[in-house]
Amino acid sequence: MSVDFKKFSGSGMTSDSSRLKLISELKKQGIKNNKVLNAMSIVPRHIFIDEAIAGKAYDNTALPIGKSQTISQPMIVATMTEILLEKNPKRVLEIGTGSGYQAAILSLLVNKVYTIERIEALHKKANHVFREVGLKNIYTKFSDGNKGWPQKAPFDAIIVTAGAIDIPKSLMDQLSTTGGILLSPVKKNDKQYLKSIEKNDEIISEKIHGTVNFVPLLEGTD
Ligand code: SAH
């Protein structure tokens, strides 16, 4: 896809060179997929957060985006994207649009990204950034993501970017039966783990990828 990110080139802490430093840190920490590294080196994370904290955009940390929510840590975005790409998905559903950053990264790597957010103000803000940047393969919805997006199912991949206690059954139902992958933080013994579930016909296989720290997956809309 030809999106021109050049016009968002920042300076100082938001410059391309600050972003490239972050990319080499992600490599050092174990991210190997060049497509993921490339997407993260292209997409300017600083346009997804408030100007007041834009100087921290290329720190490898989660940052506040208002309404008590956060933009995920770049290493987590890279890890989750890398796991999904192993399955070469074409159509991806994201639960928890938040700032829109994760969706923007995915939009450079897959055909279509569907993303749902339960806080209207965040949904609108993300829509605005997607339009400004010209990312046309991201479809957004203001809704409770626990229900998924049945009209657009099945999805090759579903990525939940908020901490669930249990993975909602509707999401499992909307996952492709031919190698579909669902990735979600899940809670167990007061800890959050990143879990992937693969679906091949009736066979479900699960894997844990380490601990994470996401804001909770809530019910309903705000
Ligand atoms: N992917 C985001 C991370 C956002 S943090 C990014 O790249 O910035 C998690 C987001 O999930 C928050 O915006 C929160 O409002 C949203 N969320 C929590 N529960 C939800 C639900 N049931 N449906 C949709 N979004 C939800």
C-alpha cells in the first residue's frame, strides 16, 4: 500500500532517527521478522499520542492515551504482530482500537484490518488519524468487542489488545477454521499471559507466550 508517512516526519525526539533507535532495540530484544520491523520503522508512533508526550513516542514503553487507557509498549506490538504474521493472515480483527497504532502497523502487513473500540472518544480520535494518514484498509466500529464483528467473520486472525479473563466465545466462533489464530492476554492467578489459540477444523491448539500487562477488557460501551 502506498501511504506517504513522510509528511509526519518529526524532529528531535520524534525524528526518524529516534524511531530507528527503537527498531534496533526491538531487534536486540528478539524481534526477527523484517516485515514487522519495517512496518514499525515506517509508522510514526508519535502521531497516535498527544503532543504533550510525543517526546516519549520512541521509548519502549506503554503511554497514556486518555480515558485511563494506554498505547501498548512497542515490544508488545512487535511481538504480537510477529506471532500473527507466522500464519500469513489476510483479514484481521482487533479488539481495542485504543490509539490506533497496532491497527496501523497491521494495515501495512495484511489486506484488511477490522478494529473495535468501546470508548467513543478513542474510536473517533483513531478514525481521524487513519483518515489523516490515508490508511484505507482499516475498518472501525464503536461497539463492545466481546461480540466481535459477526457480519465480517470469519477472520484469519483475531488480536485482543485488552486483558480478558476468559476469551469470549463469540470471538472463537468468528475465527477461521483453517489455521485461524487468536491472540489475547488472559488472566490466571493475578497474572496476565499472552495466549495464542489456533483453530484447524475441530482441533484447537493453545500456546502461552509470556507475561503481559494490558488494561482490562470491559463489557459494553462508554
Ligand atoms: N491496540 C491499542 C491498545 C489499546 S489499550 C493501541 O494500539 O493503542 C486497550 C483498548 O481496549 C482501550 O482503548 C479500551 O477502551 C479497549 N477495550 C477494552 N474493552 C473493550 C471491549 N470490550 N471492546 C472494545 N474495546 C475494548
